[in-house]
Amino acid sequence: MSNIKTIKDVDLKGKKVFVRVDFNVPFDAQGNISDDTRIVAALPTIQYLLDEGAMVVLTSHLGRPKSKADTQFSLAPVAKALAEKLGKNVTFVDDCIGEKVKEACSKMKAGDVVLLENSRFYSEEKKNDPEFAKKLVEDTGAEAYVNDAFGTAHRAHATTAGVAAYLPIKVAGLLIEKELEFLGSKTENPVRPFTVILGGSKVSDKITVIDSLLDKCDAMLIGGAMAYTFALAQGRTTGTSLVEPDKIDLAKQALAKAEKKGVKFLLPVDNAVTQSIDFAAGKVGPLEVMGGNIEEGWAGVDIGPKTIELYKEQIAKSKTILWNGPMGIFEIKDCAKGTFAIAEAVAKSGAISIIGGGDSVKAIKKSGFAKDVSFISTGGGASLEFLEGKELPGVAVLDKKC
């Protein structure tokens, strides 16, 4: 993937550049942006283009509107936040095609920034409708395309892939360049030992990733509810823990592959368990620690203290670490000990540390160690698909260096 052209490989001075960013940010109950990570992640690309004398037309989706204008999914608050971070005016247009867009974009000068309204207000966006993609280009007057939205690069939508067919220059932004470097190059040719830490609830969500990464890593550490399906595969009891009985054969295949490849495959040797979980209230009943088998009536909610020490020992030996998925129900304070201990161990390991999107990002931030890791991916599903070895449509449409 390192052969993809980026904004550093082309001359964009004086050009109107259509930039797909990922401004799909969360809001609190008061309508304020509660996490501006994705806005901050887009700043280097936007600033680079402005410094180069380009005219920057930004587009993004936000939430899941039902293919029509809906104020709760408007990007207007994002325009205000972006203007504050850039220290300059950002013109917001409450549409992404049509006369308003034509008018705003026709007035642009070098160094100007326009943010278009949520592209998913049109059903044609997700359908990757060619006419809609063409109209996006024509109405903005775009002369080049930059994709910097890694979080949606696995979707073949009009703004992530379709518009590229109508523009002569199609390159990656600095964020996608970094994502491809860390999730691609640094895991394809890792500094060894290379340790992969995988958590989350389902083996079915991660089995392709497990299979792909077993070809690359030296050690794999498993946590979260997916560990209980592996426990079943080893003949252990799991009580009322979340399991996927129909995925036992897949778990067995992964264990067999790890053994064949000589990959150190670590599963929990003990678990924090409880007899009641109230997700709505964010509470669990009294916790016990059980080693090996989990007794009937008890459910695993976190890795246990012996497992934490075992995993920390492996992490300390590592030179490259990829972490995707929490070790337990970290959203509930009493069940976060394992996840936060792993976060601290990864942060203090001195290794190249890559946090692979989704809940892992929430976990590393909640732990307070986000600033101490090498790279935090902005892609949830995209990072998983990329690690599986799938081609991402939003990357495939970009120009190659050779």
C-alpha cells in the first residue's frame, strides 16, 4: 500500500481540491461535540493543502440519517469547531450539491475552506450513484480528489470512491498515509518480537483477522468474551459467559494454526466472574476470580490477575504491538482492570504500539495512556478489513506511484 500517491506527490497550488474527511463525531446530550479526535486527525492534511495554496472543499458523513436532511445530523457544529482549530473562517454550505454549493465554491480563493453538508442526506451517496458523484464534482468545480477518511475507506460510496472517476488527480491525505504505514508496513515487516493482542466479544468478528495475523506475529494474546469460545474449544467450562458454540471449530482451527506456525498463543488462565450484569445501570454483582473452568451460574467479565501478569510479561518482551479489542466489559468500572492494565503495559513497553480502532481506542483513551502509544487508528471496521488483507475501495481508487 506504500505505492499510493499522497498530497505530497502532486502539485495542488491554486487547485480546488475535493477532500473526503471523517467528521463522524459524537455529540453529548446538550448537542456539543464530545470527542473531537476525528477533527484533529484531519487537521494536518487540511493545513498542508492550505499552505500549498489550494482551495479546500471538505465533505463527510455524520451518523446514520435516513437519506434526507435531518438537523440532528448536520455538520454545521463541526464547521464551527473546525474554524476554531484552524484559526480561520470555514464556510458551511447546508447542502452538498446544487446552487448553494455552486455559488459558495465559485467564490473560493487560494487558502479558503468550504465544508459541505452531510453527504448521507442523499441516498445516492451510499449507493455510489455515478450521476450523484459526477454532480458533486461539477457543482464544487473540483480539480483533484483527496481521500483522508480511513474510517470509511472500506465503503464504496460516492464521496469515498465514486468521485475519483471524474477527477484527474486522486491521492491520499496524510492521515490515510499514516494508517497504511502503521497498519500495513509496520505489521507486514514488523520489528520483532511482534505481539498481537485481540479482544472483543465475538470470535466471528475477528476470525479472519486472527487467521491473517497468525502468518505475521510471534505471539497472540486473547481477551474479552471471545476468549470463552476458545475455552470451550479446549474443553473447559464457561458458565453463563458470552460464547459462540457454533464457532468452536473455527477456534480449534486457529489454535492448530498457531501451533503449526510456532506462534505463542496465550489465553486467560483466570477470569474475573460475576453472577449478575446490569448493562443499563453499568453495574455488576460481586466479583470472584476463577482459574481454568468457570462454574455454572457465573459469567466472565474480565481477565484475572494471573492473566494480567502473564500478558504483561509477553508485552514487555515485544518490539511491535498491535492491539484490537478490550479484555473485558471495560465500560463498567469494576470490569475494566484487565483492559487498563494491558493499556498501561502497552504504553510503557517501549515497543512500536498500534491501537487498531473501535473499542480499543475508547479503552486507551479512558485508561489515560493514549498519548503514550505510537499510533491510534481512526478506523473501526476499516482497520479490521485492512488487517484481514481486504482491498479498501477508498484506497483502491487512488493513483499509484508506479
